[in-house]
Amino acid sequence: MISERDVKHIAKLARLGLTSTELEKFQKELSSILSYIEKLKEVDISRAEIVSHSVKVGNVTREDVARDKKEKIENKIIELMPETKGRYLKVKPIFQV
């Protein structure tokens, strides 16, 4: 069973202000949780298969390939800009000196 001192320490770490009633309640609840964990430790899992996910899932990826459409879109944007310098777009400055 977890002690009252331990519960006070946990409450202090969590920055919780507990009343004496809450302290007693949490002492019982935390003790119950810890005793359940002890029961789980007794279960034989030597023959259990290790899984990381309940459903077998694989990553779906595609090859990273440049598309021809990108160059056409870039050329159209450059044509529509009022001012350009080479393939760069000229924009108004945002900082004034």
C-alpha cells in the first residue's frame, strides 16, 4: 500500500493541493492501481507474440519525382507578374530604410 507521505509527495510534484479527504481517497486509488500492476506482473507472457500495432499496417509511399506541370505553372506565374528579374519575381519591399 502506498503511504500518505508518498501521496503528498506526488501531489506536490503535480502541484495539487489536496484536502485530507482527497489525500485518503487518492491513497486508496493509487494503492489499488499498484496492486493491479503487481497482478499483471504475474501473468505468463513468454509465449505471447510481440506486436507494435493491433492491425498490420505498412507505410504507403510514392517515389519523389518532379512533374512537368510545375515548370508550366512557374512560367505562367512569371508571365503574369508585372515586374521580374530573370526568373525571379520582383516584389515591393516590406522594410523601409
